[in-house]
Amino acid sequence: MAITSPAAHVPLNTSQRLSGLNHIAEIRCRLWGDNWNEVARFIEALRDKRDEYAEENNRALAAIFFLARVPSARQALAPNALTLEEKRAVIAAMNHFRAVVSQFPKRLTMPL
């Protein structure tokens, strides 16, 4: 039997999406364990000075740390040297960016 009703789509505002993303992250940690190694790999990839966009990547990483309220003196540390509270704040900041980016216009055009 096919479903014939229209798709149920409930738009979420940014705070609802952020709350959901953080909740899902906690559930994933409970079920499948900590994946901080993937976050650490991501941070190290953004710090790669050989990347063509190294300066922009560094600014993006600084924005994540700023939103997470990680003190500037600790931002240069290895990702595994961050405290548990800082790690949680970094994940929450990354989820915040994900929630905000989902609100971007679908088709951006670059002014000429």
C-alpha cells in the first residue's frame, strides 16, 4: 500500500535544530562511544599550512573556538589536550554552525 498523503514537513527554527543536533550527538555518544578522534582529525586538517586556503581555514577554526568560548591561549593546543567541557563546547559550536548553515539560501550567487 502506497503512502498517498503529502509529505509531512515541519520547518525548524535555528534554536530547535541546534537543540536537536546536540541531543542527537549525546545519544550517539551513549550508543557508539566518543568520536572525538574524528573532530581532532578535522581540527588538524584545518590547521594544515600546506592547504591552499590555510588562512581561511584558520579563521574558520578560530570562529568555532570563539563560539565555544575556548580561551585564546588554549586554542593552539592539540585537540586531545582540551578539557571535557571545552570538547563539549566545541561540539556544540560546530552543531550551531550546522544549524545556521541549514538556513542559508539554497542557491547563492557570487556578485561579479
